Amino acid sequence: MRFEILRVVLWPKDSSKDIRVVEFRPGQLNVISGVSRTGKSAIIPIIDYCLGADKCTIPTGVIRQKTAWFGVIVGTAEGEKLFARREPGTLQATDEMHIAEAAESIEIPASIKRNTARDLVKQRLDHLAGLTKLSFSVDGPEGGYGRPSFRDLAAFTFQPQNIVANPNALFYKADTVEHRQKLRSIFPYVLGAISAQTLARRHQLQQLQRDLRRKEQELANITAVSERWRATASARVAEARDLGLVPQLPSEPLSYPQTLDLLRQIASSPKPDVNVTAASINEGIEELNRLNSEEEGLAQDLSQFRRRLAEMEELRNNAETFRTALQTQSDRLHVSRWLQDKVTGDHSCPVCGNGLDASNTRLQGLVSNLVDLEKAAGRMDSVPPSFDRELERVRTAASQTTEKLRGVRIRRAALESNSVQARQRQYSVLAASRFLGRLESDLRVLDSVGESGPLREEVETLREAVKQLERLVSEADMARRLRSALDAVNLNAGRLIPLLDAERPNDPIQLMESELTVRVRGEGRDDFLWEIGSGSNWVSYHVAVTLGLQEYFLRLKDCPVPNFLIYDQPSQVYFPRRLAEREDEQKEEPTWQDQDVEAVRHILNGMASAITQTENTLQIIVLDHASEDVWGGLPLVHLVEDWRDGRALIPAEW
């Protein structure tokens, strides 16, 4: 996902002071260099706070004392967006936020006020990332399996000072149990092994499995009743004979099919008279009318749900078709930009040889059309992230309405079978009436569990639907896709390791999604990250894996992870110990050894290589003590600011 850090903005509490702006470039290795206690390590907490973090981890002191609002301007496919948040004062955080959006560039306001809340900003960020609104479990978010959020993606973009060389934690905030559990659950989703459509099918499958279990239990109970009834069928015939409902029986014993046929004849034969009052007739009619009205309302609701399901499926197909058409038009017009780049001055066309210049109106028109198409494609989202949740809601409502309608019809059928006017039948004595009622009920139970009974057919239909969805959401297929994605990440990281400062550059590495760490495969044994010594190894594997993940994310069609990485103090492991211990008191630059300089250059060069590998779509920000003497001359390095000689994040005039 295109989501780049363009500017960090600080509004002073003293309104007479100028706004502080720190600018970054997309697609480059941005470096903020400076001595200690200048505010470098506050950049990650500021950006995280403005993007909806639960707590404000911006260091207390001069930064929070002098700043009223913190802001970050990001570049997206929809244009630039400003997310700002008020300094919380004595609180851990505040929900007061400001958001501004522009199709082109944001004009930084001179003063800022609240116009939104943190929850709304988080929803906006989820929408920008195209995250599904379905949870990983139908039963709820317990155990870290809730729906993915933009906040979860910070694990792949931030490498603060306490993480970048940590042997026990590879990802941001993965040092807490809660965040580790959530990160494990979203890993298959961000790697593309599980799509939003797969999650929707998984929800539908779990709903069908619950319905199937309920229907199977119902069928098992009725089957058990029918088996017991089969054993007493002969006794029912004798009881019918005693009530005068059947003539004299033959002397030879009847087989079970013959017994069943005889009982069906008894149930369908004219019934004896019974006294019926006007009050009982009226009550039956009123109940029947109420059931008919309820059935009609439920039938109308079901018709609306079915029509909405059809319309939503058609919307999904049309959105995908429109998106494909936009891409096709863009591909066809892309040659116009190539022609424009090739034509400088008055030259002939590189294809046909005719005269052509850069101001050619037809060429400019084609390029303009291409730009419009690219903007439209950037704004085009095939289906909103809330679509799958709405589709599931409509499908569930349709299923529930169907069940209610079936229940009403069963009650109405039972009432009609007992109604004097509906069936125009008469009852005999009370004992015969009760017997015939039980007999008819038992025969219906037998019919429902027969080879072609409606309940058995419903169970078979549910079983078939479950089998089809199980094939579509096969756990084995998802595990295979996840393994393939991790193999690609491992290849990316393995290509970068020799460029860094690892002691075992040629040993294959493996990202373990279950442990959220790295395993290095050697001769005779495999070692986890915490089993490998030396801070240079730890920082090298952190850099290689995070860069390898970003290279993979940027190759996916619709990946929600932002395309930036921020590293804080990756050179910390190379400071001489005596200088690191006295860093807070030190006013001069640390003395670098030649091998330390070379090691840091290797790390920064590996980052530049990853940017090149992604065709300059990856943005990297490095916050470090290393001066230009260390990283000077490396490709794609852009010095954002040098915080030395009194320069810092907070201006001296503040």
C-alpha cells in the first residue's frame, strides 16, 4: 500500500513561534543524523502517536513541554493526508485529533483544532489500508483473533532503538504477549495466504457447520424416537382395534411394512365424531389468520434479502470488471508517457520516424488521459472493506428468516390439520382422538427420517454445502500459500544478509511465523536469533528480515502494509563501550573505528539495495548518530537534517 511519510509537523504552544516541519522524501534512504538528546528517537513515537497509538510514548521533557500538537503528513494513492493529535499533558494519551485531506498536497494550517476523534482516525486508516472488517474467528476477538487493524501493521514499519538489535523480539511491540498473539494471527493475512474473501467463506463455513450440527442432532433424536416406535408398531395396531378404528385382523402376524400400511390407512380413514364448540372454532380461525399474516411478512422479508444478495454479488462482479477496464486503458495509454520521455526538443518519433515534439497536442492529450486514469485507479476500490461484513449480515439474516418462515409454516400446518374448518373432519371419542393425533405425529416423524424425508434432505444439502466450502478454505492450501510466501521472504532476506555485517552470511535463514523470530540453518544444527551472539548479527538479521518482508509486500497486488520503514540507531552496536557508557555527558562526536564505519556502511548499503530492488517504491528513514563521514557517498541517501551545533527537533527559539 502506498503510505509514505512526507512531513512531521510540530505546532508550538507559544503561537508566536514558527511551526516546526521535518521533510522526508519517498523512495529514498532518508537520514537524520545528530548527537544524543536532540530528539532523533522521538520521531517514531510522534508518527505512531499521530497514527492512533493507544498511549503517547513521546519522551517527556522539552519536546512535550514546548509542543501543543504533533502531526504527520502522509502520501497515499488518494493524495496527501494530515493526521494531527494534541499533546496529552498529564494524561497517557488524548483522543483529540485533527484530520485534513487533499487530492494533491496539504497546506499546513497555522493553527489547529480538534475536528475528529482517535477511533474515527483508526477507521479511516483501516479503510485506506483496505483491511477486512471480518474477524479471524466467528466467535469473536478472544485470544488475539479479532479483525486486523492498521495499528497491527506498525509491527512491520517501526524498528525503534529497543527493538532494532533485540535478540528476543524481532518486531515492534512483539515483546508483549498480547501483541505477539495478534501478530501471529494476522501474519497469514498480510502475507496474502488468507484473503478477505477467504475470511468471508470461513465465516460462512462456520455458520453452516453450526447449522449442520444442530440439524444432525435433531435428526438423530427423531431417528431414535422412530426406532422405538417401530418396536411398538404392533401394539399400536392392537390399540386401534380396541378403539374400533380397524376391522378384525388376520390370524397370521403382520410384517412391519404391512403393519405400517395398515396404520397409514387408519390415520387417513374417516374419524369418529366429537363435540366441537363455536368458541373453539373461532379461536382456531383467529390463530390461523395470525399465522398467515406472519407468514406473508416473513416471505416478503426473505424475498428482499434474496434480492439484496443478488444485487451485492452483481456489485462485486461489476466493480471488479470496472477496475480491470481501468487497468486495461491505463496499460494501452502507458506508451504515451514513454514517447513523451523519449522526445526532447524537435525530434522524430522513435517508432515511425515522423516529426514529433514534446508539445504535440495529441501526445499531451494521451498523457493527460493516462494521468486521469491513474488517479481514478488509485481512488478505485473494487469493493469497500465493509462489503464482506454486510454480505455476511444479509446472508445470516436470510438464513434466520428462512428458519422462522419454516417454523410458522409448520405451526400453520399443524393448526390446519387440527382445524375443523380447514380439514372438515370430525373426531370420535376423546381417547380415539388422542390416539389418532399421536399416530399421525409418529407417521410424520417416520416420513421426515425416511430416504426422501425433508429433514434428511436438509441435512444432506448442508453437508454438501460444507464440503464445497471446506474445499475453498482448505487449511492445507492456506498452509501451502503461507509457506510459499515465507519462502519468498526468506529468499529476499537471504539475498540481503551478505550485504550486511553478519558472521554467517551464507547460511540460509528462516522466518518463523509461530515464534516471530529468525532461525539460521547451519551445519549440524539450527540456531534461533537469541542463540546467536553479537549485536552486529542481531541488527543485521533485523534489517534483512524487515527489508525482505517489505520487498515481498510491495510485490503483492493489494497489501495493506505501508511502504515505509523507520530504523532508530542501527549503529548503536558499533559504539565503543566506554563512549556508550558516557554518551549522555558527551558533547563531542564519538570516535569511530575503521571497521565500525565499514560495518555501518554495509548496513546502509543493504537498505539502499532494497530500495533499488523495489524500484524506489520503498521509503526508509534512519535516525542515527552516524555523520556524513560514515554514510557519505552511498547511493539513494538523502540527508534530511543534521542535528548538531545547537540544531535539534525542537528549535532553539522555542
